[in-house]
Amino acid sequence: MTTAVKQPRMPATHDSAMMTQEPLAGLREAIAAARSEAGRLLASFRHAAGFSQVQLARRIGYSATVVAHAELGRRPVSAEFWELADTGLGAGGRLTACGTRIKDLAGAIREEQRRLDMARHAPRLTQLLPQPEADAMTGAVSNVLA
């Protein structure tokens, strides 16, 4: 006689938490890809211009560490950084466009997180907010019309 192995089921709260995180995961992957692409482009323009990371950093007023992190796509850098690097390397707006794309994706992540937070808290908010009673409203309308 064979015994069926029962698969453990995650609690419903875990399922809903995972479902609400899916849009954020896609946006996080998109921003990581955009940072990597921008970093490769930055390194390419820097090499073509014959600058070291330290030289570029001095030229645009940032530290070499920021330049290195930007090239590796490890940490977010400001849109101003991308604009200055674009100008300093003569990239013709390509680095600025990368910075704008990263900024837009970061804004989309914040907006999606806000939307998810509102959806998660909506049931609790409806419990906390006073609900008008139909009888009280009917009586108030009757008194006004009388």
C-alpha cells in the first residue's frame, strides 16, 4: 500500500505577501539591469576618453568610489551624477538618458510599494473608519426635508 505524501501548504498570508511582491521583483530586476547597462556605458565612455576613475571623479566633482559603484551598478547614484558624467565625457545625452531611466524606475518602485501598502492596509482602514448607518441617514434626510 502506498501512502500519498502531503505537500506542506504555506499560510494564506504568505501566499498573498508573495503575490504582492511580484510586481516589485520585476521592477527591482529592471532597475538592476538599467544600472548595469548604465555602468557599462559609463566605463566605455570613460575608457574612450582616456580617463581613470579618479580623473573622471575629479572632473565631475564626485569621489572615485562613486564612479566605481556607478560603473558596477552596485549603488544608486543621482541623476546629477549621470548628467555631469555625460557632459564630462561628451556622451551626447546617453548617460543622462540612463540616469533618467533609473530615476523613473526608482519612482515606479516607490509608487508600486505605496499602492501595495494601501491595498494591504485597506481592510484595517475600513474597520477603523466610522460607517454611516442607513437609519440615521434616513432620519437626518427626513428632518431636513420636513
